[in-house]
Amino acid sequence: MAAPNKATHQEGLPRSFFTHGNHVWLVLIGLLTLRLVNAFTIHTFFQPDEYFQSLEPAWQIAFGRDSGAWITWEWREQLRSSLHPMLFAAVYRAAARLCDTIQATPGMRAEVLIAAPKVLQACIAAVGDFFTWRLARKVYGLAQPASLAALVLTAISPWQWFCSVRTLSNALETTLTIVALNFWPWTWFERQHPAGPTVKDEASPAGLDIALTAAAIACILRPTNIVIWAIVALTCLYRYGDLHKTTTLSRHALICGSAVLAVSVGVDRTYYGMLTFPPLKFLYFNVVQSLSVFYGANRPDYYFTEGLPLLLTTALPFAAVGIWQAFRPEPARPALQGYEERQSRFVLLITVLVTVMTMTLISHKEVRFIYPLLPILHILAAKPLAAFFNPFPLPASRLRRSLMVLMLSVNICIAAYVSLVHQRGVIDVLHYLRHEQNARLVSSSSLEGSASSVNVTVGFFMPCHSTPWRSHLVYPEIHAWALTCEPPLNVPIQDRASYQDEADLFYAHPTSWIDNNMADRNTVLKVPSIGSRAHYSPAERREWPEYLVFFQILEPVIVKVLEDTSYRECWRGFNTQWHDDRRRQGDVVVWCLRS
């Protein structure tokens, strides 16, 4: 790593700003404030996993099996580590206890429970930003412009704004990865001639153990993270290793890995009620059985032509230059100025390239699967960015100042659109339904009557997991159902191509599906037809709910099927101008059953 005593003064900013301990804490506080604002200004939907792999199981852990949480097949098949939802379960319990203490109203309690995970995730995101900056300072030097550039890149990144404060396991994985890289003993590996015993060694057991522990947790949460750490460790050992370093690293990895594994097994034993090892089952289902392909397959160049551009947006040109520069680490000459910086950047580069190429071999690809590489890419892009806008952050050239303003403006526009506009209707509709239930609870609190007369019932004619669930509905009194999309777990490989889940069957023939799976429409007709009731077993069909939720693209079908019923449109919310899934196009529409 770049030695701190080689750091140069940056024009316009005193060196003490970068090195003084109080200012370091101010950076952390500033980042935390930024991410809190970020978390509470996200009003859009991204991925179902944000809710169904974290908040839904957390809700069940915190409030019990009768709380209405939707537990998906992955949890029934024990594919996921319970460590991640346990974090949010603790936050839910703390928030619920706070509401009990202050005797919050039902409406206030609901808002607090929705906000609580946002606060925790904002803290996780801020820690990731902070350690991106810390690692950049280790690579480039404390007061180097490139260190500040890395901080600016992570702070203004549209992808970070869009994704870092979402309760995805990928977001926590990203933070754990950059924390581990920050504590990784870079100097110990790169140093050919160790300093004397009076010099503090960055490879102290504490630092190494923190790195390995964070890395192990990341691998438990997302087993594919092991690719990153295999590359980092093997590259460092190949280029700079000897028997002593190999033995030391192996010993500490065994100790830290075993400790994390023991905790993980214990927590999963508590959650699942049996001994199980989710990472192994995850790899078996998604890699060996290729069940992840059921949720989509992408072309081999996806990460290079779409994934990395989406992650980096306006930072892409600078990352490309940084990657090119890092390709040339130069010979092992420790006395050469900047040697440690070049060696560190080379290892980071190899980590990015080999990880992306390895992930390319898996058919099911998503941008968030390479999200843990974004902090590394920001660090690689930082030096070219600082050089282009020299002196950074206030370039002397008027043209380059204008380009900087343009870059910032583009980032702000992208971040605002994806966090405030694109796919917001599927979030807003749950707020509407929750407020409907809250209004009934408030109005019925002074009235006598059965609880069932208060409850909202709702059905979602949407592709599966199109909306959050109990984490936003909150009230267990809301009885809701939605179309499912269970994968072909027990279907032979030769039959999987023709397999259709419930949502597929519905959209293939919506009218027939409604006739075969919903209660007799005569029960909701304005004027019931005598003798038209079909013969069916109520247990095999869904009752017509008070609220039906669907996308605008389905509206002609709903109008045709229910035009003679007591259903009428009662709410409509903008969702998006476009969507790659035709079934999700248009507004979100709610029809209500009116007497």
C-alpha cells in the first residue's frame, strides 16, 4: 500500500483534513447522514429478494408464524442462511418494543416498523462507503486526490444510491467484502524486506482476523463470494507468498472460518429446527441442478456489456482507464516509488476480471451478483478521475469543470428516476391497502362488532412477488394472496422446459384460470343469476377478495371478466413508463368490491 508519509498536499484542501482523526469521523457521520436520506427517499421496487430473502423471514422470526409473513420455497428447502434475516428480526423486535413503550397508535407502529430496516441498511451502506474510502487511502495515500476521488465516486454513484440501502443480501455482502479488503494485510504480502520490530506491521493478527472473519460471513451469506477471496488469496500468495505467509494465512483462515461456520450452523439450527448447511444446498440447487435458470438465463457477454456499465454508469470510462493502468504492475522492485500502489491495484484488477469471467459461466446472471466488485472498481477508477479533473475536486480547466458538473447532473437524474419514479406503483399500492386497514381499525375501535368485519382482503393478479408483502402490509389482519412461481423442484430435467408455474398458467389463459381457480362469479355479480352456481369444493378455489390488484396491461381482461360484478376501480397509481416484462407494464390498478 502507498505509504502515508508519501502523501502529498492537495491544492485547496489542507492535509489535516484527510489525516486528522476527527475529520475521519466527520466523513463517517456525513456518509451515514447521506445514506439515511437515501434510504428514506427510495420509493421504488427493484428485486423481490429485497423482501422475500430478508424482511419476510425476519418478520416471521420477530412476530411469529401467524404474523402473515410469506416464506418462499428457498426457506422451506433450506437454501438461505438465516444470519441475514436475523439482523432485521432484531431490529423489528427493538422497534416493536419501542412502540409498546411509547404506546404508539397502530398507524404510527406500522410506520416505525417499515422505517426500522431502512435505518439498519443505511448504516450498512455507510460503512461500505467509508471503507471504500479507507481502502483507497491505503492504496493511494492519505492526502492523495485519488483517495478523495474514490470517496466522491461511491457517494455520487447512481447504483449505490439505488441499491446500497435496499435490504438485499448482496448489499451486505458488498459491505463485508470491502471491509475485509480494507483489513487485508496488503503490505505484509507485498513487502519483500520486512521492517524492524519497532515498526507497526499491518499484518497484525487482529487486522488479518477481521478481514478473514468478514470474508467468511460474506461467503456464508452469498456462497459465490468465495470466488473473490480465492482469487485475492491465491494471487497474493502466487506473487508474494512464501511458506511462512502461506502457513500463517492458512492457520488464521481455518480459525476464523471455523468460528464463523460454528455460529452460522448454530443460528441455522435455531431457525430451521434441524442441522443444515444452506451454502452447500444453495450451490447444489443453483449450480449442480441449474434451477436458477428457471428465473432466467443471459448471454455470455451480459456482465461486460450490461452489468458493468449499469454498475459504473458515468464512471465507466475512468474505470476502463484504471483497469488498463493496473495491468502493468511492473517487476518486483520494492525500492521503486509507487511499487506497493501498483501491486495492490494489480491484485484488485485480477480479482475483478477473474470474478466476472467466473460468474459468466453461470447461466443465470444479474447485475447485483457482481455488486461486491463495485467498490474495487471505484478505487481503480479514482486515479484516472482525479488526473482528468486535475486539480481534483476543482479542475483548473473550465471545460473540465463543465464536464464534472455534467457528470454529476447525469448521476443525480439517474438516481432520482430509479429511486422516485421507476416501479413505484407496486410500493404505493401497499401503502394504500395498509392505510385502508388502519382506517378500519381506527373507526372500529369505538364500535362493537366482530373483528372479521374490519379485515381487508386482497388478491394480486400479478406475476409472482411483484410487490413487497408483510413488511409493507404490516397488519396481520390483512388477508392477502398472490400468484405463486414455485420452481420445478421435483420435475425431471427433460420436462423442465415445458414447466409452467401458477403465474405462467394464469397469464397464458387468464379467463380460464379465473373460471377454474376462483369462486363462482355469481357470488360477486350485481344481480346474481339463479341456478348459475358452479359445483366446486370451496377448499380448492380462492374466494373473491374485497380488493383486486393488477397491472394495467391486464385491465381489458379484468373488465371483460368482471364487468357485470360489483367490482369497480377504486385506486390507480403510476408504476413505470416501460418494463422489460410485458406482464408488468402500465399503472397499478385496484378494483374494490362495492355493495
